[in-house]
Amino acid sequence: MASFRVDTPQRCYDAVVERGILSRAAEYLPPKSGAVFVVTTADVWQLHGGCLETALGGRLRKVLFFPGGEDHKRLSEVEALAAQMVEAGADRSSVVVAFGGGIVTDIGGFLAAAFMRGIQVLQVPTTLVAQVDAAMGGKTGVNLVAGKNLFGAFHQPLAVLIDPDVLATLPEREYRAGLYEVIKCGVIRSPGLFALLHDRRAEVLAQVPGAVDELIAESVRIKAEVVTADEKEGDLRRILNFGHTIGHALEAETEYKRFLHGEAVAFGMNAATHLAVLAGVLPSAEAARIHDCVRLYGPIPSLEGITAASLVARLGADKKTIQGKVHFVLPERIGVVRILSGLPSDQILAATEAALA
């Protein structure tokens, strides 16, 4: 077992990486809490719901099924879930268990943050992207037409329970999409993690337990440290957005239908890496290593029909844009990044075009 403490003003909690921890989920519920409501998708519940249901026992009041997909990550779905909770007798002592991928952990966390002005949530991520990123740190929310995750709240969980065993049922594309978020962690803060991904591709793709457990634990360690230092993205936490600025624009431009989140981040990392070279902060040799590592876990879906101009036009609606200035996380070398704003528009356009090529 590997356990990492997240210490924030809102709550202190553990992110636990342990094979089989799904069967011990009830241990992380407060003794005096009320009924449990599980937010999940039908496919996740069919695969792993039996184990969680047994673990929760008589405390489970109702399973709330979310249809899944970025196009359903909307406020109307939160309202529908909340209505089911009211009908089932939920109150302020109730607990939401967000059981699924990153979309479910986002929407389940936001449901808990808003229901009766805030109830407790236990995060149980079942995809790699959720285990290493989305379920941790308290960011919750839904999408607007204008952009991704523009409506939400910070709501820290009781705990994050990460069971690598559940990844065995992931479709290969979903698993690879999660690996892009792990590459992100390596680029921003861990040369050792980057080397694992770059040099041990066969083990990583074969889901050899030692390699998978190591890459998850190191990613979770990084996220825990960053969130502890900066809960609400005032400064340091912004480094976690490497690849996300243009990546979010790509998701919005394609109406959240063509790319998985991790695939959009992969594109965004390539664009940010090109931009770092153009801005003079990253040596070309280091850039080549980043591009090569992203390529090792591809391919991502076709970029046909997408223009750099349309993506750049969307940057103003990104939640990382502050007072009209777009902020980019750019690598200086593997393991170190910096945040820059006010970059020339021609450089941003050229970097996006290079990523599309």
C-alpha cells in the first residue's frame, strides 16, 4: 500500500493506492454518516459494482446512474441526480461515493458540493486518468458550451481510494489516454517518472503490476504535494495544467465527442512543447524527448478539419485566462516548468499549427 496525505484548509485526507482496496471502501466512511449514494455509470457498475456493493453493505441507499461522456457533463445532469437523492430520502448526513472515471468523479464531487450546500464525498476512481488526476485535489464541476469545467466548486473528499486492479477491465484506448496524464506529471515534476514511461513502454502497456503501481503512486505523490501547497490554484497548482490550455480548446472545438480528455491533453502537451521552444525556454533536444514520449503511447484520433486559428480563438474562454491574459505552462527541461503569459499571438498560432501537422 502507498498512502499520500493531502492537507488543505478545507480538509485533510489520504489518497491510498492499494490493490483490492475497493473491498474496504466502508472503512473510509465516517461512523456517524448517513445513507450512501453511489454515482456511477452502468458499465462500471456491471464490472465492479458487486464488490463495492458488498463493501458498503446496508449503508448503500441508492445507485445513481449517470449516462457518461463529456457531452453529458452538464448542470442538468447534476440536477437530475440531486432529484433522485431527494426522492430517496437523502439529507445532510448522506455521503456521495463517486465511482467511475474522471467525468464521474467531477460530476459526483460537484453533486456533493452543491447538495444541501455541501455533503461529504468519497472518491473511488476506476480509470487511470481519474486515479492519477481527476479524483484528487477537490476540483469538481461541469462543462458549459463555451468551455470545459467552467461551472464548479472546490470540494475535498473524505479520501481517494485507488485500486489498480480495476484497470484490467479498461479498454486499451482509455488506458492510453490516462498515460498521457502520467506523462504530464513526469514533465512537470519527476524526471524519474518520465524515464519510466519513456524507457519501459512494453511493461507499461502490458500493465505489469510493478510498473503500473509505480507510475500511479508517483503521479499521486506529485498531485498530493502540489494540492497541499496550493489548494485553489493560486500559484503552484497551475503547473498541473501543462497541456490543458490548448487541450481544453480542442475538446470544446470538437464538442467533446472526438477526443478523450487524455488524448486532448496529449495534443496540448505537444503544442505547449512547441511553444516552449519558440519562446526560447526549452532546448530542442528536450522537446524531442517529450514529443517522442507522447508518440510512444499514441495514436490520438485524427485532427483532420481542425484549424489552429479556431483553437486559438477559444483560449479566451479558458478558465486559466485571467484578465484577458492566457497563461501557459511551458517546460524548461523535463521535471521543471514555468508559467508564462502575454506570449506573442503569432507564436501561439505557430505552435498550435505545428502540433496539428
